[in-house]
Amino acid sequence: MNKIAENKTRKRLRITLCILYLFEIVLCTMPYLQYIDPKTGVLTSLSVLDMLSYLGASFSDAELGRSLTKAALFMIVLFIIPIVGFFFCALDKERNLKNVASLICCLLGVLSILFVVTGSTISLGSMLGLLLYLLICFLTTISIFARYIKTPDEQQN
């Protein structure tokens, strides 16, 4: 892709995208899914980091342990997607590759939330994550078009 020097508008959009991806990473510490514990009947909320801690744990109930371990493997995806999007936006200043990667990360993030955290187990963190991914997608689209629009300073040169 062609390298174009970054102007103020594109720089602000890139920094905003980086901050939004950091918020996505922070949302992984909030309650992401909820389920009713079969033994106690209590509604339990888990964050992505809680689920990742179940990867090496041993459980007294084997069926619950298998289901939580499978869910924890999928939670890795929910944690890695915003990290990849952040690094693309932070490190790519001159090319349009950050916008393409950001759109792919948004699509993968929304699909992973919808398929891993289903509608019946959705919680506050995953709902805010969906909304942030939609905002990131909107700002990425603006950033794509801002790349091809020249400012008055660039038109004089």
C-alpha cells in the first residue's frame, strides 16, 4: 500500500482508535458472561480473565470443568483481538493497512462475542464490547476516507 504522510486528522483518528482498543482490553476485566451455577442456583458473572484462569484448574464437577475449559479456550480469542487491533493502529502511521486490520478485528470481535458469549449469557462487559466494536468500525471507515481527502495545507503543495 502507498505510504502517505499522516496529517492532524488522520493522527487524531489513529490515536482515538488506539484508545478505543485499550478500552476493549480493559472491558475484558468486566463481567463478560453470566451463567446459573447448577449446584447452588446462583447467577455467576465471569470476566475474560476469570475464564482464562480456568485453563489449568481442576474441578470437582467434571462436566462443569470441561465446559469452562472449552469456554476459556475461546476467551483467548476475545482477549487477543483488541491487542492485535491496538498494535496495528499504534504502529502503522503511513499506510492504510491499519484500517483494513481494524475492520477485520472489529468483524472478528463482534462475531466472537456473538458466538462465544451467546445472547442468553451476555453481560455488561460483552455488551459494551459490542458497542465499542461498532464505534471502532465507524471510526475506521471515516479513517479510510480521511486518507483520500486532502486538507487545504496538502492542496497547496
